[in-house]
Amino acid sequence: MLIVRPLNELLGLVPLFVGLLVLGTGETWRILSSVGVVVAIVLFGLLRWVTTRYRITAEQVELRTGLFVRKRLAVPRDRIRTVDLTAKLGHRLFGLSAVRVGTGQRDQPGEDGLTLDAVSSAEAERLRVLLLTVVRPEAPAGQGEARPGVVLSTWDTRWLRYAPLTLSGLVAAGALFGFAMNFARELEVEVLGPLTDTAHWVVDQPVLLTVALVTGVVALIATLGSVLVYVVQFWGYRLTREPDDTVRVRRGLLTTRSVSVAEQRLRGVELVEPLLLRAGRGAHARTVTTGLGSKGESNLLLPAAPVAEAHRVSATVLRQESSPTLVPLRRHPIAALRRRLVRAVVPLLVLAGVLAWTAPAWTWQAVLALVPFSALLGWDRYRSLGHALTDRYLVVRQGSAIRETVALQRTGIIGWRFSRSFFQRRANLLTVSATTAAGDGAYHAVDIGEADGLALADAAVPDLLRPFLER
């Protein structure tokens, strides 16, 4: 840990050191600043090693750290939801891992949970099994022996074709452009001039050629960036069911990550289909886990992959012959379609009317040209609405730009919430929300008919709603 923690910190500051030392002109303050940063990081790593202790008892996991400000964190073992093994490049050089214990819905870095940094990989694996296994004193002696997990899904290079459909490449390209501009300034290289000249040249070309050039460059950058991000994040992806009754996801190229979720806490799955990914017949899957929110990365089940693979993985993880996300969904009333068309078209018509009085003619004409596309999006939002009820699962779907299909165990529903806006009341519609201790905390059947909504809630969990219906 004395080496690994400072090493990981220094690896993250390599661009800064290059800018201070290599790209400078040898000023004394640059050298002193670099040396000072290195010394501070090494001392901080030494301090963390000297003051850090952890202990695992039958009831809780304890972590104590700090010298001037002493901090003690204790996590009850019955609150543990996930165990995340992360190995950055510095960890991997020395065969170490960081063990992060996930505890609940606020399970975000820096907010909740507990991290044991820089333990040996063998010890990390032992802790993973220990923290996620319920101790059974009557278990046979040979039951605890290591056994291989059952592979449910593995990395497929053909999935790379879905990477450009996630748009992560644009974000990566923006970050890379900012990084390059900073280095150019350090080198005192004039880059704005050539970029400006290139932009003027492109603009001076015919309109169709300009549009084709810009579109081609953006598409190329987005494609390369997306593929690079996909490989770095998900290389070596492997989904297994472990002998300790956990579902385990391993992935990563430079920083490897292994997340284990106890099966007894699984309450369902969620298929996410962004618009572009859906157009390419792709999707990615997430778990719906008790006490674990859906905002972090601990609930990732499958990266962007064929939608058929997402359904297959969902069925396998839930131990079902067929995924509940494949069941036919019941359409919502036609009034829900009218609501979406009105919200998609009317704002554009109002904006076009305002621009017709206050702006040049081409502005309102451009807005009117968007009306058919907006109406198509509203229709797609309605087409994505649906709900179904199986023997074990409540299935709801909504969204267009990001379509989400959730299969939630009926036994995981702990309450119902019915809400109606002014316009929903006029259309005899309502939103039925199934509340749960897993995932987002509530999953919604939006703009469902009143009678259908009440019947759905009563059929899903009869004993929960019946006292209110009898009144």
C-alpha cells in the first residue's frame, strides 16, 4: 500500500507533471511544484498506511483511519448489498485490489459504503465470499471449498458495433480536445489559427459538401472514441453465478472491476434502450436489487449488446425459462396518445407563431419543419408505453429517447402510489407507481386507464390494496 496508493495518485497526475516539467522552459517554480506534489502524495500515502486498520466480526465490518481527525466507520454485515473489487493499474502491478462494500441506495463514491484499499487479490476474493455468504454452522465441511462459477455471459468482440450508438465517443472526444488544447498552450503552439482557417474553408464550400464534411468528421470521431471507451470499460466482461449464490460481473481493461450481488436481494431486471441503440437492435441490462440504487455502476448486468442477449441474460439471472421482459404488453388508452401528441406539437406551434411576429421568416419555417419529427417522437413515446402481469413479475415500460422496461418481482412490491394531474383527471388517466426497497424505489405505469390501474395493483398484490378498495 505504501507504493500502490502514491503510484495510483501519480499516474493520474502524469499530464500535470508533463505540463510542468517537459513542456515548460525550465523555470524553478515548475520543478519545485512538481517535487512538492510528489512529496505530498508520498507522505499522504504513508500517513494512510500508518493510521488505517480494519476488522471484520460476525456482526459488522469496521474501518478506522485518520491521525489528526480520527474516523471510524462500521457497516453491519446484514446491510451489505454488494462487494466491489477494483484493481487500478498500480494495484495490478503488485497483485492487489480495493474492496468496496456497498450498503444501500446512497451507494455512491464518497457518500456511503466502506473501502478497504490495497489488500492482496487472494484476500480480496476471500473477503468477497465471506461478506456475501450467510454463515451456516451446520454446513458440511467440504461445502466451503472453492468451486468454479457458472458462466452466464462473456465478452463478444462483435458487441463493439454497438459502441458508436451509445454516444460516449462524443464525450471522450470533447475531453481529449480540451486536453490537447491545454498542452498546445503549454507548448506555445498556435492551433486556433489553423483551426479557424480550416473552418473558414469548410464554410466556403457548397452547403451539401460542408454538411457532409462536418457529419463525416463528427461521425468518425464519435465512432473511434466510443469504441475506445467501450473497450476500456468492458474489456474482458464476464458474468457468472458463483457457488456462494451471488451474481458476479467482471470487466475492465486498465482498471479491472468485479461486482458481486447476492441473489437473495435481486428483485428484478431493467432493460435500457436509448434511441440510437434501440434502432440498432441493442440494449443494456441492469439489476433491480434491494437496498441498491440504479444511479451507480454496481447494478450493471450487461453492457451495450444485442437486445436478444439482454433478454437471454435477464432470463438466466432470474432463473426463468423466458425473460419476463419479453411478455406482450397491454397498450394504454388512446387518450395517452393524444396527451403525447399535444405535448410534442403544441409547444412548437406556439414557438412558430411567436417567431412569425418577432423574427425573420426562416426561423418560424424551420420550427414548423420540426413538427412532423416531434409528432413522430410523441407517437413513439406512446408506442413504448405498456404494462403486463405474470405469475411472478410486474412488467412496465415507458420512454422514447431512453426506453426502459422493468420486470419487478411482485413479492418485492411494498406499496402503491396513485397520482393524477389536472389533465390526467380530464382524460380519465392516472399514474400507478409500485414502490419497492430496490432500484429506483418506485416503478411507474404512466397514463394508464383508471379501471386498468386499480385492477393491475389489486391483481399484483391483492392483500395490499384490497382494504382500500372495500371502502
